[in-house]
Amino acid sequence: MIHARIAGTGSFLPGPPVGNEALIAAHGLESTDEWIIERTGIRTRHIAGPGVNSSDLALEAARRALAAANCAADDIDLVIVATSTPDYIFPSTAALLQDKLGIRNGAAAFDVQAVCSGFVYALGIADKFIRSGANKRVLVVGAEVFSRILDWKDRGTCVLFGDGAGAVVLEAASAPGLLASALHADGSYNKILAVPGHLACGQPTGDPLLRMDGQAVFKFAVKVLAEVANEVIAAAGMTREQIDWLIPHQANARIIQATAKKLGLPEEKCILKVHAHGNTSAASIPLALDEAVREGKIKRGDHVLLEGVGGGFTWGATLLRY
């Protein structure tokens, strides 16, 4: 039987960290460092400079993942990029990344748009391609420049997000790596977190900035993250006690803590990076995964639960043996 395992991880954050006070001063926000930390846990985030796009961040993260996997770019036979902030309407950011990496072997490349659940969606898709025997090495990337779609006058949303990218190389293996995954969506919740603009003649019209009902998102996120975590644990035939690490979407420290509590997992088993990154949407889970691996927290053989929830509403989880 063919299985899929993570061979290497990588991540990239653009520019120096931007602290809360610097962000407040730059945009004239009616807020304080203490207010932001208390409600979100966020202290800094990274903002991509002018002309730096999602494919640029993806490129750096991908290079690091390839190096960690001891894998050449042309060894990749499928490229999947999860993003809600693509460089262009088309071609896909995955195709642009393929070109920048110099992959010339005809590998398929496409984007996945599931907002903050995007990386988990992309990982689930890549797993199925490998298990089918169609692909042997898949580059899976989450990359975002959410700073481009923020209303910098709305203190309730603009302080939450940052830019970045994370990547993994997933490869065929004889021993199980990805043990179980579950993906869900419910479009009836589309209004509580959305960028409600639309495209006409290639230009955004209407309201092309992020809008969010924070309380509704919080309640929904905690509920479905706990449910989908239990779903994949059961699907893998495991128990909560066997989980070594939980890496939830890094949206808000309170959501992460509430989810861990609902699952009965101690906080020391939870990888928390939102204080340094902010919410980087589809990039948040692979960013946190890569940093935890490079810090020596996550080791080979550890059982790691990844889970995300995002606008749509979408949610999903993957349980893996690293």
C-alpha cells in the first residue's frame, strides 16, 4: 500500500516584524498594544513590501522545504498552492511558483482556495494523489499577502493579519505518514467572514476588503475545530492522549486555547505562533509546523494534529505521524 509522508518543511516571513504600537502609529488606529494583546494574543506580524506577492513568499518557503527534504525542484511532480491572495486572476500562483522554481518536467500545478483552511485542504488533496499512485512527490504551499485586502481603518480586523508562507514536500512512502483527514464546508455561513467584492473587467468592485463578525467567527471556529479534531482522531483509531502536538490555524490565541481546552489537551502540547505571525490565513499552519520542527519540538515519529477553519465557511483537519 502507498502512503504519504512529510519529507521536509520550510517557511518564510517577509521583512522585519511590525509591532502593535508601530502598526497603530502607521495607520492612526484608536487602539493600544495592551488591547490587541489581551483580545488576540498578537504582538507582531510581518508585512510584505510593495511588489512582493504570494508567489515570491511561496518561492522562499518552497526552497527551504526542498532543501530539508533533500529534493531537487524537478523531482516534484505536482505543485499545490493554497492562497486567497493570488498574484493574478490567472495563471495560478502554483503555476507562477513552478516557473520560479525552474520545474520543467510538465508537473501539474493548481491553486486551492479555502481561505484559512486552505493548507489542510491542499494537504488532503495531495495525500489522495499520492495514495492513488498518480504522484510521488508533491510540493504543498500556503502563501498569503493578506495585508493587501485589509481595511486599515477597521481596528477589529487589520490588527489580526500578517503575510507569510509555509511549505511541505509530501512524498510516497511504504509506512503511514498522513493517517487521517477530514474536510468540510457550509456555505450558509458565508457572510460572517468574507471579502464581498467581485471582479469585473479584471478589476475589483464593490467592497474588496475583508469583513468579519468576530463573535460569530469565534463561536463557530471553536465548535467545528473540536468536532473535526475528534473526527480524525477516531478515523485514525487513536485517542486524544496519543496526540503529541496540536497545530491549529493561528487566528487568535483565545480560539486556540479554547479549542485545546475543549479537546482536553494541555496547552504545552499546542504549538502557538500567533503572537509573532498574526493570522497568515493558509500560511499559518505550515509556518507553525516548520518553526516547531526547526526548534526541535516536533520530532520524527510524533503524532501531530493539524486543523484549520476559514471563510466560506470551511474547516478541516489532518492527523499525521511526522
